[in-house]
Amino acid sequence: MPSPFDRLCVAREQLQAYLDTAIALAKEVGPVFKDGFWRTGQFAAGNDFAAIDKMGNEADCVTAVDCHIEKVIFSRLREIYPEHKFVGEETTAEIGNEYKVTDDPTWVVDPVDGTNNFVHHFPYTGISIGLTVNKEPVVGVLYLPILDELYTAAKGLGAQLNGQSLPLLNSPALTTPTALSQCAMLSEHGSLRSESYIKSRFDTFQRLLLEKEKGGASVRNLRITGSAASDLALVAKGAAEIYWEAGPHAWDYAAGVVLVLESGGAVFDGAGWWGSSIPEDERSLQPLNIWKRKILAIRHMPDLPGKPGSGHEIQKQLAADVLNLVEDASYEPDGSH
């Protein structure tokens, strides 16, 4: 399956300039992020941290830090690229879903990815800055200030963690699993807490974890970090084989998608096939559309000895195995198209 990047044409020098801008902005707001996380500086005890429910959802929240960082980033970007478009988690929360997704260069920003982690002092939380062109992500920067991890990537320029190429390990240290039972998998329970949603999600988790003799996949482990961007960074790094989720938004993973692809990984549409009316012989992997809120990512897989191209085939097989066990759900796409 062709990479989504194959359809894009942006000059290498321009992509590097976009990437440099995103890196500089992430570093600029890093100290404010740390102050908010540790409740120091302007967010010290007694000041207005303001962790409040978002859109009436008790399982989701927003803080003064989210809003502050997003305003700083977008203000800087508008000065540099006034002709670009902008989609941010907090500004979108204020206006609902009333924005149009276009082919124009569009900065997609989550100022505090993993806000619940941020509020509860769990370190998998950071600043996610992505750029899309023709609706596809081409630049991704994820800065996890508490872990001191800066992930950077752009189309054709590779992916790095603190300047070191991703994935961190190469063959033979980076193995090539051939079954889900050999894989570490990441997912999230999401912020929707209706009984039907929770049942669907946990039924999916049960099938993934259940022993093979009972029809499950017996995945080696199933982890929840509380941050979609961190999940994708872990896949790009090679610390997990698979990330699947339905329901996150484009700002949650626009940057992370570039990290995965540029580290040699693969991404697909995450709509599950479990209980689907599509006959098994007609099911096929679909390219990822970041605005449709369903994602499946597989890390780089080295080719098996003597079998050129086997790594890509194994990525597709593992992806199909996951989709056969996960249940689809309906979500309103991000923005209008």
C-alpha cells in the first residue's frame, strides 16, 4: 500500500523550515508547560490553574496552561505564516466542530496532549505540533518536557528523538514479531463513558487479551498511557509494536503519524471489522485519514533474513489481525470537508 506521503509535493528546504519553526515553538513553551505540571512560577499554589471539565465531560478537562500555550503557538505561527490555516484543541473546543478542513498548509496543535496526565502529574504528557498539506501530515514535533524527550520528523527527513534516529534499535536487536501474541500494544479507553461505549471498548480489549484457544489474540501486553501522541512516539521509538484507537482527534495524533511513518512504521484507517457485515474475503486495509478519528499504527519491522519486503508484509498482516478483533464505532469527523 502506498504511503500517504506519496501524494504530496513540498520542497525539502521548505519542510525543514517548517520543522525548525515547530521545534523552536515547542522549546519556547516548554518552561511554561513545566511550571504548570509542577504548579510553580505563574501556576504556583494560589494562582489560577483552573482544571475544569471540558464541554461538560467530567472525564475530560482543560487547564489555563492548555489555553496559554495554544495562544502563544498560534500567535507566533500567524506572524510567520499568515496565509496558513490553524486547528487547535482548545480553540476548536470553544467553537465546536465549525471549521473547514482544506488542502492549505494547516497547523494542527494540541498544547497539552494527555491533559489528565498533566493534571495528575503523570509524565506522559507533552506539546504536539503537526502540519498538514493537502490534508495529510508532513511535519510532526512532540515535546515531552517532563521526560526531556523531543521527537521530531518531517516528510523525507526521517524521525529523531533528541537528535537520535528512530527507531532507536536496529536489527537484530529490533525483532520482527509475526503474531499479535508477540506484540506490545497501546490503546486508550477514551473520554466517552456511556455504558454502550465502555462495553464496546472493553469487549475489544478482552478479545485482544484472551488466549488464542478461546478466539483471542493473546497480545503480550496492552498498555494505556493516557496520551495518543505519546503512544505514537513509543511506536516510532520501537518500544511498542502497535497502537490502535477510535475516537481521538486530529490534534491528538497529527504529529505522531509523521513520527511513525518517518521511522519506517505504517499507519492505516482504524475502523474495526469485528461484527462487520463485510465478508472476510473483501476486507482490506484502508489508508489513514487523520480527520476521521480512527487510527492503527505499526512500528518499523525489519525484513526477515533472506526475505526482502517481508517487514512491510508483516506490518499489513498484524494490522489486519488487529482490525479483525476490534469493533467499529461511529464518530463525527473533525471539521467539515
